[in-house]
Amino acid sequence: MKNPQCDERRSPLLLEKEPRNAFLSVAQGEILMDLKTTLQNDMKSAMKSQEPTKVGCLRMLIAEIKKREIDKRSPLDNAEIQKVIATLIKQRGESVTAFEKGGRADLADKEKAEIDVLKVYLPQQLSQAEVEALVVAAINDSGATGPNDIGKVMKAALAKADGRADGKLVNEIARAKLTPSA
């Protein structure tokens, strides 16, 4: 006899084929987890090993992810979570600069430690030579001829970089390549 409170038609969670935040795929014998699940598991392990900087940083990151999910009204995918992480790293970098100008080395060191914690969750960044090659390819593809075409080059290069290159570096290289030398 079926329990009427556990009717499959009433519970969408029972109809899901895979549980949320579960293992997403298997690649070469290695199990890859959802980035959000990885963050939560790392926060738990940091709590157990009593690492206050890492715990605080991961709590802040998970809270920001939840805030963005509420704003979006749907769960974030890994690419969107990586954009959140990149944004937080950029904010921390600006804070480091401000704290160093203000003579607050202690706060600057704290922000640098948080940057180190956050960088672990981003994909490996491209080297300057690789970014330069992307920019040159983007210039050739877009047919850019001068500094007025930097927007086209930036759009193409950042799309190819797929979050693995800093926009500021791409801009600097594109500007240097497109500006005629005197």
C-alpha cells in the first residue's frame, strides 16, 4: 500500500534523476563535483582544521553565491560561480591597493590571504604569452586596424580566453598592438 504523503506526483524532488549538487560527471576515472559542493566541503574541512581565514573567506563566498542565486531566482552554474569568484578577487585586489596606500599593511595582508584562498577555485590563468597570442588572433579575426577597434578585439579575446585571462591584461596588450608606434 502506497503512502499518500509520498506520492511521486506531489514531490518534484522525487522525480529528479540526479540529486542537486551531486557528482556531475566522470572523466578519466576521476569524479568531478559541482563547484558549489566543493566550496561547501572545503569550508567544512577548514572548520575542522581550524583555519579561520579560509573559513571566513569561504563563508563570504558561499553567501555571495546564495545572494546571486536569489537575485537570479535559479541556481548558478560553475561558470557563473567562477565569475563571482573573479569579481571577489578583483575587489580584494583593489582593497589591497587602498590599504597599502593608507599604511594598513595588516589589512592588506589579510586581503592577500583571502585572494590566495579564492584563486584555488579558479581555472589556471593563461600566461602573458598565451594572452598575447589570443589578442593577435582576435585582431586578425576581427580585422581591427586601430585603437578605435579595441572593443571588438577585447570581446573576441575574452570570449576565447573563457575566464582564464584578466581583462586588464588583455586591454593593455590589445592597446599596445593596435596603437601605432611613433
